[in-house]
Amino acid sequence: MGIETAEEGTEDLEAFRLRARAWLADNMPRLKEGQTNHHLMALDEMGTRARELQRILFDGGFAGLCFPKEYGGQGLTRAHQIAFTQETAPYEMPVVLNIPTFSILAPTLLDFGTEEQKQAHVPKMISGEEMWVQFLSEPSGGSDLASLITRATRDGDVFILNGSKIWSSGAFRCDYAMCLARTDWHAPKHRGLTMFMIKIHQPGIDVQQIKMSNGSNEFCQEFFDDVAIPIEDVIGEINDGWTVASRLLFHERDAVGGGSPYLSGSSGGRGDHGAGRSDLIELARASGRASDPRVIQLVAEARVNDLVGAQLIGRVTHAINSGALPGPGGSLHRLYAATNSERQADIALEIAGAGAAVWEDGDLAGLKGVEFLQRQSGSLGGGSNEMQRNIISERVLGMPREFAADKDRPFDEVLHNASPSRPT
Amino acid sequence: MDLELTDDQGLFRETTAKYIERTCPLSTVREWAEKEPAGYPTAWWRQGAELGWTSLLVSEDDGGGSVSGHGLLDLTLVAEVMGHWVSPGPLLPTNVVAAALSEFATEAQKERYLPGLLSGENIATWCLAEPRHPGLPDAVTLTAARRGDEFVLSGKKAPAEAAAEAGFFVVAALVDGAVTQFVVEADTPGVSVVAAEGIDLVRRFATVSFDNVVVGPQAVLGDVGGAAPQIERLFELAVALQCASMVGVTDHVLAFTLAYSFDRYSFGRPLASYQALKHRFADMKLWTEACLGTSAAAARAVDGRSEKAFELVSVAKSYIGDKAPVILQDCVQLHGGIGVTWDHDLHLYIRRVVQDRSLFGTPYDHRERIARGLGLEGDRGH
């Protein structure tokens, strides 16, 4: 039983598909011509809209398909979720909830939360009532996450949180965060961390949006000023937060690489069960270059890379589940998705031609030009490509680990970056 | 290697691998390259036929049979093992012809040609590609002119694998401009075979010339003018086998190069400890897994006669055909100078991959096929 194989009595896949198709037609708003959920995600009111859409899905019994029934899910298999996502292609879907709420934080809470924590939050995540985000990265550290310096100091039944987190997506519209903080400075870096759940909108937490190179302001930085966290809100064990964070990062790789069973609906972009469609053909036609043999090669290459990516996810996921590959094998499709995304950005820029530099309002070519500014985002977020290559070489291929100057040394004796000062 | 092998498939794969490892290790491949005109002794191929190498794409009614009920998936296991050992033997041409006979031939044709092919007594090859034309389904120009109820074939086919050993050919031709396939026996007057030079040490190729070769109506495979779907089907089988061969090569070469990086020391450290090299191995592992995934997906689509097979074989050929040579050459680089010597086995693998990637359409040709499937039409250079 479980996500890969159906329990006895699970609805037949084709029957489920037909029921989903009929229900979607009756209940979900259709996308307008040329619109994708990817485009809708950019809208300011997306958070509110996503909650409304998710509530419709939840009331119809089509939310949290792969989550256990006791926490508000449907207890179905990955195959059901893939079928459902395929059926949702013509509809508005709350895809902004996919990452991180459904595919990263809900599964992590299921893995480590107490029964009370799970009952209190997982059903609300699935119904769209609670949006979650992770507070992991800090301005002082990039790839070396475990050297973080945000501190949570024990004071009786509470911890007092001070410091700053960065690169949290859409924190301004979220309700709760999983926040990793240092609780023991005398232990080696991985052994002095604790994971907390914190309510975002409360006194002492200041959320600021970061303007990115393409003009978007999804990412946030948070500042914590004596925030009191009740001890019941520790996730996992005190000082064992790295175990929780490692599992969270596993779910993140799976989600960003497209292999998570908790992703529902397609943004119309890549890495999402292959249900999305490339807009490069439309771009080639709009640029007047659809019969140029060079452009034809590029369009086909992009198509090849997307299809192979979907095939790789299937292969790696199966291999991890069967034990043929270790868990860190998830870095394979994570790295594939990132490098493919870079190549797709290059191909789009090439096909767009001059239109990527100068365009009329609303031109697809101009959109591709602006998207190129964020070409590296997929190769940075959730662990850089270089970190994925370390993981693959060391933990999939068994090659020697990199030298670490801080290994097994108390964190307060290790060189690390200073705490950032708060902007005025 | 598809991850979802049945027990029977696992056993079949193991039996094949053990037979090849015992009878034809790389030292033997090098020996046969020198002294065997066909690249292998005929007794060796007949023994392989007894293991099932020739019968997997043939229905049980016709004397064949698969291991798992999915003959092509079984056959890709053989192709992968043969990639691992850069084995000789006309695996691709005999199986494509066997499939053609089983799927499209009359009972009389089956009776005449299949038993010898299945037992390994006879060899056959598929004549699709033509000189200066890519080996693609829509690039046939050899003509078969009607003369009464007979046909007169004129033109050249090249490269044709194992043509010098073949007792008969399945030949793609044009009858009044419409593609038609014929079964032509090698000793028919007007047929001549000239051996070609080739990059692979043990897979042999030739040019087959048809100089006013007269064949009767009994030589037509299926219907006159109706061979386009046949050719597409056989082409998909051929490409799926090429892809399996290339992933068999790549997976193995990456494995022994990785092992070498642990054994080889430089500046007092194993090569495997250098991050610059670790990252390259990570990329190669990623590409190899992707190659394995797309090869398996293509084989499943062709085996299941899915409507996606047209695109998925070209996706696999395009991806693997691009990546496998890159991986192999990087493995040469990681071996250092020894990697470019005759005595090291790496060039045997590169030869095999170059051969597989270049015949039945290059990655470039296959991307053009994909684009056509997407509704984009370029200018073909022929």
C-alpha cells in the first residue's frame, strides 16, 4: 500500500479519471485562451484566489489526493494524482500551493510532527486555509545551510527567536513557517539546530519583499525581534532540527524536480509530470521563424529535453522506491530540471530573436527576454547545482566527501559569517 | 536497463550476459575483428539463436516467442548486454527482418525464410538506407519498375549491415512512386554486394547494388505501394535497438571509468576525491540515467504499438545520440593518455556508439522528425 501501489478498494484509475473530468467541468473555472496557471501565479491576488480554488477542490473531494485520509487527504496513488493533473490542464488551479505547502512542508510535518501538530495543520493545508513557507536560508550563508546563526534561546516553556531569514517564497501571503534556528552554540553545527513552526503574522516578525532582477517580488526576507515560540511548536527533537531539515530538503528536491506525488495541477511550465505544454512553437511562429531549420532544431531539442526529464523522474522515483538508488538520487532529477531550465531559457532567447530585447506590450518574445534574467533561479534555489553535484557524486556514486573545516567542531569555535545588520 | 524486469527477463538477461562474457570477452572481439570475415564465427551466432536472440519479435505461431510477452523489451536486454561487451553479430538486421516477416509476410514467404533466420543458419538484412540519403523512412529512391506482373529493381542500398553474410534482403523501393518492400534473395541475378569500411571493429556493412534485378509478385512484402507503415514500424524497432545498444555501452563505460577514478592516484589522492572531477561524474551519471529512462520509454512505446512511438524513438535517439558520445569522450579524458591508445578498450565503445548514433538518422535528423510531428516543417536538404 501507499503512494505507489493502490490499496485494495482504491478507485480504478480510469473510473477516477472520468469522475474527475466530469467534476472539473462542473466546478472549476476554465483558463482563458492563451492563459496558463504559470501566468496567473504572477498576479498579486493569487494567494487569495488559490485559497478559493483549493476550497472548491477540497469540498469536491479532489484535494490532497496522495495524503492519508486521517489528515484530510484522499489516500490515492501517484498514478491517480498524475491522471488528475492531466485532467486539470484546461482549468484554473491553485498551483501556488504546490510548492512549498503541499509538496514540502505538509510531508515534512507528516514525517516529524506530533499527532496534535499534524491534526491541527495538515487538514488546513489541504483545504487551502493555511499556506506555509520555509525559513531556512540566511543572508550570512548560501549553500552551507547548517552554519545558520538565527538563534532561539530557551526561556522556560518558550524559545526566544532573534535573527533573519531570506529567500522565502511568498512569505507575505503565508500563515505559518517552518523555521530552523540555532539552539546550542557549543555543539557542532549540525547538532545545535532545532526546527520550529511559527505563526508569521505576529509582533516581532517583519516580512519584507525582495525585488528581483525581472521585477518580481515573490521572495522575502524576515527579521525576528524577540519572537516567543511555545515549546509545543518544536518539530522533531530539540537540537535535532538538522534531521528534520534534511528530510524537508529531500521533499524539496523531489518537488522542484517534479517527482513529488503531492503536486496537483500544472503551471503550464516544466517539471510537472510533463502535462505542461511548451510555448516555443507559438514563439517561433510569432517571431516569423517557424520554418527556419535552426529554429526547428531548437524547438525539437527543447521538446526532447522536457520529455526526457519526465522519463527520468519516472525512472529515478521508481529506483528510489525499489532501493536501486539511494534517497539522494532525487538530486538527479533536481539537477536535470535546473540544467534543462537553463537550456530552455537559452533556446527561448534564441528563437525570440530581436523580440527579446525590444517588444510591443504583451509580446511572448518580450516575456522570454525578461524570463532570461532569471535563467539561474532554478539552479540556485533549493540547493545550487554545485551542491546537487556534490550530493550525486558523494551519496549516489560513493565518491569521497569534500573536506569540511567545521566537521565535529563546536559551532562557536568555527569561522562563520557575521550577523547582518537590519536595513533602516 | 529497465528497472521493471520480470524474473524471467532477469534470468534471460543473465544467461545472455554469461554466454557473451564466456564466449566473447573483449580480447575475443579484438581477435575476431582480425580473423573473422563476418566479425564472428557462424557457430557462435547459431548458439545465440538457440538462446533466443533471433526469435523474440516473431509470433509463437510463426515459430518464435518472447520471454515476457513483450518481445522488444526482451530483445533490448540482449542489445544492452551486447553494448556492454561491444559484441559482434547481426542482432539488429536479423531481428528487424524477422519482425517484418512475422508481421507482414505471406505464409509462403514465412515458410521459406523464417526457419533459417530463427535457427541462425541464415542471416538477412534490411535495405532501407541509400548512399547519400539518411536512413530515414521517407528517403527511399530505389525504383522497382513494373514489367508484366514482375518488378525490376534498380539502385543501390547502403549501408546494409551484415549484407555480405545475408541470404536475403528486405528491400524498400518505389513502385510508381509508392513505397513497397520486396524480399530479394542474395543470389538473384543482378544483385551484387561490396563490403564497405566501417568504424565498428566487428559489425560489418556493405553496399548492395540492384542492377535490373527481376523479382516476381511473390517477392512483394504486403501490398504494392502500402509499405509506409511497415517501414515506420521497422524503423522504430531498429532505432529502439540502437538506443538500447548505446545505453548498454554508456552505462558500462561510466561504471569502469568511475572505478578507475578510485584506483588512480595523483598528488597523493585518488582522482575520485577531486571536486572538479566529481562534478563531471555527477553530470555523466545524470545523463546516463536520463539515457536509460528514455531508451526504456521508447522501447515500451514501440513494443506496445503506442501512437507515441513515432515521437518517443526520436526523442530517445536524439538525446542518447547526443549524450553518449559526449560521455564516452569525457571518460577518455578522465582516463588520460591511456584512453586514446589502441590497446585500451575505450575506442571499441566509441566506435560502437558512433555507429549506432549515425545510422537510421542522426540526432539532427530525429529532431527534424520530432518537429514535423509538432507541425513544424523545415527545408530538408535532399
